[in-house]
Amino acid sequence: MKTYSVEVRVWLKPSVFDPQGHAVEQAMHTLGYAEASDLRIGKYMQLTVQAESEAEAELRTQEMCERVLSNPVMETFAFTLKELVAE
Amino acid sequence: MKTYSVEVRVWLKPSVFDPQGHAVEQAMHTLGYAEASDLRIGKYMQLTVQAESEAEAELRTQEMCERVLSNPVMETFAFTLKELVAE
């Protein structure tokens, strides 16, 4: 059994309005960061996954993202996966 | 003036308890994903930044992260920055 360190990013689809991102962008402008725009806020998740192989870890992570960690109607996700080697 | 596409990740420091991550991890176990553990949930932000140079964009983004996008007491951040070239 191998252990993988997984990083998942989830963000709203471009057609979905992001009120949280809009509010933070306004706050940034008020604070003097006029050069910032198009701010969108999503989620960043770190987890470890146990699997027999990298292929299995990818398959299971893909399924977790689709079923639990994101809402496929409104969100898109991407993940990266790295084997943790015991030292 | 150049335009940079910036991706910011913000996550809780290891010593800070993450109730949201804990709840989602429990839900994953209930749904049959026993191989997932150590789930922590942070934020993933996308924005565009206008600057004269990459060094200036980095400096300003660093400042935005410290002052607005993260809480340095409880959170750590990292960002990547890529120049957007008009086609």
C-alpha cells in the first residue's frame, strides 16, 4: 500500500457569479490595490490517499472530487498527486 | 503595463484545527472512501494583476496576500504568477 499526497483545487465555472470574490475585490480596491481584478474564490484541499498504485489513487481521487469535494453543476476541479516516500 | 494571471492558495497552519476539513473527511469515510485522511480545506483564488514588471507584480501580490487574502496568524499562503500575453 502506498501513500499519496493530494492537492485539489475547486473553482466556480466562469458563468457562475461569485459574490465572495466580488466583495473581496471591492475591498482590495478600497485598500489601494486597484491593479487587482477578476478575483474569484474557490477551495484548496490537501489530503492523503492510500492506494496500491498511482493509477488507483488517481481514479479514486477523481471519484471523490466528483462525488464529494465539488459540485459538478457549478464547479470545476483539478488535482495533483504525489507519492509520499517514507524516509 | 503587463497583465499577470495569479493563483493564490491559502491554507491553515498545521497547528490550527480545521473543523470543516474534519467534517468532510467524516463524510468521505461514511461514503466509502476510507483511504482518504488528513483532509484540510483552504482557499484557492484566481485574479489578474496589472504591473510594470514581474518583480512588481510579485511584490504587490505578496502584499495583497499578507494584508487581505490571508490571515497570517492562522494561515499560510503561496502563489504562482504567469504573464498573460495578448494574442
